[in-house]
Amino acid sequence: MTQVVLGENEGIESALRRFKRQVSKAGILADVKYHKHFETPLEKRKRKAVTARRKRRMK
């Protein structure tokens, strides 16, 4: 679970920026998109292309 603790003189904008960065690093949004019920054909092609690229890079 991602948490952001506000500093004493920290603005909400910077805290929100840190939160968004932590969420993207943790891969939460990508995981949600992967597990959603319906995937359009375009999204399916993009996902398969990315996984193929990753597999090629690992070899």
C-alpha cells in the first residue's frame, strides 16, 4: 500500500506529485488495467507487443 506523509512545511502539490510517482513505481495502475474485465483489441495488441519486447530484451 502506498502512503505519503506530509512534511511540516510541505505543500499538497508536492505531496501529490510524490504520491503519483510512488504509485507509478509500484505498478499499481498497470496492474489495475491488466486485471480489468474487458480489454479492447488495441490494448491487447499493445500489451502483447510490450511483453514480446521484454522477452526479447531478456534473451
